[in-house]
Amino acid sequence: MTSWKSPAVVFPGQGSQGPAMGEAWRGRPGWSIVGEAEEILRRALEPMLLDPDAAPASTTDAQLSVVLCSVLSWEALSTTLCGEGGPRPLLAGHSLGFVSALHAAGVLTVRETIEVVALRARVTEAACDGTGGMTALLLGAEGAHKACADISGCWVANDNAPSQTVIAGTYAGLRAAESAAGELGAGDIIPLDVAGPFHTPLMCQASREFLAGLRDIPFTRSRAAVVHNGRTHRAGDTGPNTWRELVAADLITPVRWCDTQHALARAGADAIIEAGHGRTLTGLAKRTLGRMPLFNAASFEACEAIAALLPS
């Protein structure tokens, strides 16, 4: 029998997509959410979720597919974790995953979640003009900041774990910062397959357009605590306009995921459940939180197994 009683549910962001990422959910309870999203967006989504030969490729398809799989996972997890009208677990999302976390917290309905992600995808894809990107470093945040310090057009974008950061910027800035990171002892330097310099000032125009569009989408107060960039927003404390501002600001501000993980632990989380495709966030949690129990809810069967482990 497990000893954990207060799991936190975390939602992955863009980059966690893979081939046939929706196959585990096809025909399971909740799959109708994909059909609902197709009606909202007036386009087919099943093919990109079920293609065994390729992951969703474009910025738009990647963002939609990642969030859809997270929503499907939450649909399977929520009955057990929340109970009939009971309290919800702590929630957090990495970058794009923050939108999924807000859905789980009751801030956004399924329809509103799809609308937010579609808008985010549209403005970010337009901003990805081929002049910038992102690079992962096996290097701590202090070293990454030093690598970018004297270089124009490059910033620390993600502080993911004690020895993993991501930098982003123009390609010229990235190449210079990568060289500096190597001199500072980076264990590995890995250019990422993303189309733009997310979480940097280069996305300012996209962030402004995103916020303007979010004004037309209803947000509510949360029914659960949500941790964002190391700060815990208790249930009901944060208003709709603040949520909109945080969602839009995410495009230009660094992801402080290391701080978020520690904040979840301080708030009482004694296990981490990653809701969605892949194992990105449990991998980071293993590096950051040590022996905390970690679970991946990437299929209906996995969600059932997690539910069976919960104390009655």
C-alpha cells in the first residue's frame, strides 16, 4: 500500500507530443471531447492524434494535440481524485500546460480551453518567423544566465530542473550562448525542434495579441489551488483578469518550473501525477524532488491503475 495521500497533477507543454499520442484514448470515456473540439474548430483533429508515423508537426497542431491529451487524461483522473464535490488536488502546468491546469481547476470549460489554445497557437505560429528558436542545456540556471549575460538576443526561457535549463532567442544569439555554455561546462547542448523563441521578449507582439483575444473568452475563479511559476494561487483567490494576464504573459516570461515543483512540495504534495502524453515532467521531478512517488497518466489504463493506488 502506498503512503501518499495528496498528489499534485501536472500538465506537460509543447514538445511532449509524439506519434499516435491519442491512440490510448480512442474509444474510451471522454474521447467525445475530440469530436467536440473538431466542431469548435471546424477541422479534423483525430488524424493528427492517431497517426502512427509522425508526431503533430506544426506549432498549432502540437499545441492542440498536447492539450487534448491532457484534457482526456484529466477526464479519466478527476472522478477519483476529486470525488463527488470534494476538494481538487494541487495543479500546475508547464508553459502551454498551464492552460490545461486551468481547465482542471474549473477556470475554463472544455470549449473555452480549446478556444484559448487555438488562439495561442494562432498568435504564436504567426510570430514564429524563422529567426529564432530554443536550446536545452544540461547546465544549472546560474550557468545558463551567465551564458546569456553578455549576448544580445538570447535569454533563459525555462528553469526546468537543477541541471537542466532552456535558452531561447535569435539563432545568432543562441549560437553565441551555446558556445559560452560549453565553456561553462554544459554537459550537453541540444537544439530543440520548436519553431520560435518562446518565453522571451521576442514574443511581445504575440503576447499583446493573445491578451486582446482572451478578453472575449470567459474565465472564472478556480476550484482548486494552482501553482504557477513558484506561486500558489489558492482556490477562489485569483480573478479572471489575472488568469488572462498570466496566460498571455507566459509567452514572454521564463518558465520557473524548478520553483513550481518545490512550491508543490511545500504546499503538501506527496506524489506527482503527469496528466497527458509522455514522461517529460515526471523526469524533471525525479531530478528535482528526489524520492517523491511519480506516476504517468498517459492512458485510460494508467489512470485506472493510479486510482487503485489511492488510499480509500
